[in-house]
Amino acid sequence: MKYRSTRGQVKDYSFEEAVMAGLSPDGGLFIPQHIPQIPANWRQAWAKLSYQELAVEILSLYIDESEIPRADLKALVERSYATFREQDVTPLQKIRDGLYVLELFHGPTFAFKDVALQFVGNLFEYFLERRNRTDTSGKVHRLTVVGATSGDTGSAAIYGLRNKKNVSVFILHPHGRVSPIQEAQMTTVLDNNVHNLSVQGTFDDCQDMVKTLFGNKEFNDRHHLGAVNSINWARILAQTVYYFQAYFLFLRSLNIDPASPEADAIKINFSVPTGNFGDILAGYFAYRMGLPANKLVVATNENDILYRFFESNAYEKQTGADGNVKETLSPAMDILVSSNFERLLWYLAREFEQGDDATASDAAGRTVAGWMQQLKDQGSFRVSDQAVASARKIFDSANVTDEQTLSTIRQYYEPADAANQAKYVLDPHTSVGVTAADRLSEQHQLTAYPKGNHVMICLATAHPAKFSDAVETALKPVEGFNFQKDVLPKEFIGLLDKERKVVAVERADPQLIMDVIERELRTEGIQF
């Protein structure tokens, strides 16, 4: 399997090259040259596999054995998910008939990004160790990982990369715009190779800085930058696994044979709280591989560039009253531009290009490059009715306000029909996904299984304790609610009081950030 850029100028990268580069030299994102299809007998062959076994089967479709031998891939996967607290890694919880929550927060930092970043950290270490073992020149291969976070990516990346040999990690977060728990999870890691940069600005400012650094050839060549944001293809790939896991866990919970007509009749929909579009994009790849998904619901908060795209064909930045991103109760989704959407745009463009595969793929790259330039210059671009209609065959979308987010948290903690609905504490991001799922189910008059044939699986992206302000605001009025007893895991007790390690950066300026990175690298004793 080879990889190419969404902007058409880079082709034929190996998996290792794509993962270690992170962002393509032409500014685009890496995608596989083709999307592999799952085996014809996948339902029977994979039905009883553990999460780790399932991951090996899916990942091996995208990673040639000549790059990572199957035994090595198996060891990487097992090491990555040994850190999770649940045997199923991403367990499925039934809330009521037809509504399930896929819990993705059982990794070290209680967020869905652990699923990918535990694997990515081990991949980086594996590739660096191999390069250093086989390079006879005496050169030491290192990686300087630079990432931006609106909260969860930072801590997940840090926990995936802490103490990794020949890896330094720099995480930029917007000062005062991540939750206290998220900030503490990042800044209380004191390992020598971990560096937190608290930047005055927004998440989009931090993300722009990361892209600027990757685009600076001299700086990139000197420090060998690596990406942990979802621009890195390995993150999307790792996340495809839990869509298949959700499918099998649902069928197992009801003792339904995956190869039976009953299984074929059920329409499984996934509702995904969506900011940077990486989590739901993994679902799109799973669908294109052959997973029988009915709809992928793009659930946004009030920063709803994606919802507006599906409604209007226009991909357009829209800021709050102060000219910046709107601050909401679901801060991990507070972004103006969804970086991973570029990958979907390539597939939408490719579908309507003429000519053989190479010609059409190159043309799609030029189209996407043009759209991205328009976005940079004008703040927006439009695509054809035909392209959006094609996207809507699998995608649906809804936007959710803070008020609705809080209302849904209360509704599911204190269900009106307790006999038929489980009491459940939602974090605000998961609440956005559940609100969107309920709204669209009602709007489209979807009858829930078993009376009907529709099932909605909502992806729970974080533990509710990570967003205590929103959860406590929603549930304080509920008699008997006790945040520490009902929500807070033991791992968070005392976290806010621990020693911190963080560098304040007074503005989002590329040169200033490069200077900070080089100063911090010197504290590690690294020469360049």
C-alpha cells in the first residue's frame, strides 16, 4: 500500500514515510492510494475476535508486511492496548432500545484519542529504533513531535510519547481554553522529553502554528518534525477499528449471527461529536471498506462549519462576536476549520473527475488545492450540488447549542422512563452526539430496533469528569447528585494540586514558538 497527498503533488509514500512525515510537503494530508476492501468472509472470520485481534486484521490491510511484519504489528497492537482499563477496549453500553453509547474513554487519559495515540507513540518508537539499528553511518535518528490541542489530543499524545526513546514532544494549547482537568493531565507530566506550551490565542491559532512549522523546510529538516494531530494518517487508521468493534459488540449483545438475514436487516447509524473531522472520517473509511453503516451523523456544537457545509455547499469560516471561535461547553470541538475535512473533499472531488485512475486522482488533487487556497485567501469556498448530494448518501448532520447540551445531560441522568432507559452521565461532547442522534431519529421518523430496524450508536469521546463545569452545571439541580461520588474517577483525585511543567508563550508567532522549541530541546541536551 502506497500513500498520496490530497493536494496531488506527492505520491508513492510508504506507510512509514507517511506516518513519520505527518503532513505532506505540499501542505496536503496523506491518504491511501486505494481503500482496501475487507475479506468476503469478514463477518464469520472476525465475529469472535478480540479488539486487539480485530485491529491486526484491519491495520494489516493498509500496512504491507514488508514494512511491519505481522508478528511485529501484533506486538505493537498488544502493547498499545495493554494500557486500557476495559477488556473490550471500547465497550458498548445500551441506554435504551435502539440507542447505544460506544465508550472510547478507557485509555490512560480518559479520552478517545488514546485509542490512536497509544498506537502512534509505539509506531514512532518502532520506526526510530529500526532506523537507528540499521543505519551504519552513526547518525542518530530523532523525532520532534509538534501538536496542537483543544484539550484531549495533548494529554493523549503526551501519555503516548512520554519517555519514548529519541522522541521529544511539544504540545501547544490555547491558554485558558482547555478544561482544568485537561490542562492538569498535560502539565503534570514532568518527563524530560515532554514540553507544554500555553499559547495566548485560540486552538485555531495553535493549529495554524503547527502547520506553519511543518511548512518551514529549514526548521523541519533540522528537527525532523512529526505530527500527532489527526493530520497524521496513523491516527485515522487506528480509529477505524472501533467502528467494526461496535458492530460486532452490538450483534454479540443480542446473540445475532453476523451472517444472518436478521443482521442484514438492521440499519446501524453512528453519531459522532465532531470538531476536526478525524473521528467521523475513520467511520467513513470503515464504511468504504465494507462496514454496513447506514448513516454517519456529523454532530457539531455552535462552531458548526461542517453542519453549514452540508446545508449550503459552502465551507466557510464563521467567528463569534469577538472575531474568534465561539467558546462552548464542548471545547474540544471549538474550531473554525476542520483539518481532516480535506481528506473527504478529495474523495468527493475524485468521484466526479474524468479519465483513468491516475489522471482523475491528480485532477482531484488540483481541485482540493484550489479549494484550500480559496479558504486561505477568501475564508470560504463552494462545492457542487452533485458533490454534496453524494456526501449526504452516507452523512447527515445537526448542530447543538450549549443549552441543548445541558438539557440532554440532565435528561439521560434522570430519565423520564427509568424502566426502559438506563441512567447515564454524558460528557458535553457525547451529549452533542446524543442530542443530534435523537433529533435526527425523530426528524426522519426512524423506528428503533427491535420494533423497527434502526440502531443509533453514539461515540462517547471523553469521560464526563474531564468536563466538570458542564456536568456540574447540568446536574447540580438534581437531588442527590454528587460529582465526586457519581462521576470522578480515583485517578483524578488530587490531580489539580500536582506540580506543573509548562511554558507560557505570549502570542501565536511562528518565530517565537520555534525559538521556544529550540530552547527547550537544549534543556534535553540535544545538539542541532
